Amino acid sequence: RANILLLKLPEVEMDEAVKSRFTAETKALRAYYYFQLVRMFKNIPLILEPIPTDQIYNIEQVSSEAVYIQIEADLNEAISGLPNTVDIETEGGRLSKGAAKAILGKVYLYEGKNSQAAAELAEVNGTPGGTSTYGYKLLDNFADLWKISNTFNSESILEITHTDKSNADWGFWGSGADEGNTINVMVGPRSYTKLDDSAPDYASGWSFNVITQSLYDVLSGDPRLDATIANIKALKDNGDADYVEGYLDTGYFLKKFMPLSSDASTGGGATVLNYKQHTYAIRLADTYLMEAEALGGSGDRAQALLDAVRARVGLPSVPVSMENIMKERRLELAGEGHRWFDLVRTGRAGAVLGDRGFTVGKNEIFPIPLKELENTKLVQNPNY
């Protein structure tokens, strides 16, 4: 769809400034989508224009280097056509210059282009702890990040919107056609029952993606624990609530996305598939820590960036280092979809995930789905 829009836009009679912005947004989105694909699958096709019907099954993969070159080009071209900020009341969710720069900085970091990553991210971040040129600022209260009503806040850089009015049903789920947030039901405790008025009013979920004991242990004593993890086991032990244990149950659940009965869909479709909580693809604490990493984990600015993330939750300064930056990412961004990619790109996945079946030289990238391979020239990733 991005390619079709880029092909058709020049022919459309409309205000040139609006057209320029649409073009920039489309290129930035195409870059973001390709970034997700290349970091998950590595060996992918690079399609930059609509494909004739008779050529659909003849597309071949290209090198990941070629994909990254195109991602960089799209983002650099997009940045000049995007506004510095957007009006969240009327345009919340649309891309800004700061969002595109944050994506580009992250792309550079994945490529190992650390000086370029640091430069882009420094523009996004501004003075650590202050308000940046693009209006970004850490929220004072970490827990406020997870209030469903607190959308497009000052810490949000790239936010994926969801709605409870989409009427999505089971036929939509997993196809990309659903607009509700299904993370909520996935992480909620199975058959949760509130037995005492003091217990939270959680909605039942599927007990997927439970918090591991190791994550609970590293967060114990950290001020972010209560906003990150819901201890349903303790509620059950106290007789305040009950639930049915699921696979690999620890009793700990991801509170950041815990479904509340009060947030259940009021529209059509399947209630459990239509939660309205938005998700952060990139937020300011993330870009602070990415810049500190790109700076090599040393120096005054890297120290200030790490300190700002910790100070927001009342933690004292610790000496900046790559080890402390990566530890802070695990604590700050727990459950937000960054940990696995952090481990892979830093070469630590084998050591950390080996006891869970991670095979070095194979599991750094995902297998290409069979339906994408059938009757095509695409080749499955190595060792699958």
C-alpha cells in the first residue's frame, strides 16, 4: 500500500504541502515496516513499487545490507517533509520529524553505526531530563505511562494506536485487519475471579507471556516493580482473588498491559480482541538509553542520560557502562518487546537464552512462514 501511494500521489491534484507531508509519512512508514522485517527475518525481498500480477511469485530476496540502505534513504528523505510536532488533539498518531529521527537512530544502532546513531538520537533527546526541541520529556511518574487515557503523552515518540470500536471478530485476529489491542487479553490471568473488594478489577485473559521468575527477581526492590508486574499469586494466597494457572505459570503477570473490566470493549465484535490501550513502539526513556549505548557507554552525556532514566523513579546514579545501560533497559522497558532484540543485536542471546533452546547461528532470525514460501522463489532461512 505504501508503494501504491507513492506511485499515485504525484498524479493527485492537492495542496503541495499536504502532498509533501503524505509522501514523507509514507516513506517513513515503509522504512519502519522494512526495519521490522529485516531485523526479524534478515533475508527478505525489497519491493519498492507495485508488483505486476504475473510477477508476484518471481520475487527474490536481497541482502540485508540493501534493505538497510533503502531504509536509511526513505527516512532521510522523509525527515525534511515532516513537521517538528503534531497536534495530539487532531493528529495524534501521525509521524513527526522527531519520530522519524528516533527510528533512524535505532536503525543506525542496529547497523553498528554508533556515531550516526548518537547524533540522531541526541537531537531527539535534547538535554537529559529536560524538554527536547520536539517537545519530548520524561513523565514525572513512571506508572502514568500505563494509564490507558494517557495517550500521546510527552514521553511517547512512536505510538501504535488501538480502538475498542473496530468490531473486529475472530476472523480478523492475526491477519492485521484487527484494530484492537490483543496484548491485554494475552497477558491477563486465566479465569481471574475477584473475591474481595480490595482486589484489582482485572478481566480474565489467556495467561500467555507470563513474567519469568528471573525478571521478577531483578525487579524486586526496584521502584518500577509495582507498575510493571501484577502479583496474582499473592492475591490468590491471601484469598483476595483466584485464577487458573496456565503454562509455565509463575503467578506474575505483566501489569503494564493488564486488562481491566472497566476497559472492556463497548463496541461490536469479540470483546477480548478490542482493548483500546495504545502501545509504545519508541518512547523517550528508550531513546535515552539507546543514545547512551551508541556513545559507547562512557562519557558525561552517556552518564547524564542513564541518570535521567533512573532519577525519574527515584534511583541514585550508578557508573555508566554498557552493562549498566543494558541492565537499565531490561528494568525500564520490561514487557515492551525490546529484550529479545537487545540480546540478539548485542550477541548475548546464546548465553542468556541457551537454557530455553536458543541456538546460536539459527535463532537470531525467525523462520519464514510456509505460506510466504510456497510457489515462490523465496528461500527458507538457514537451519530451519
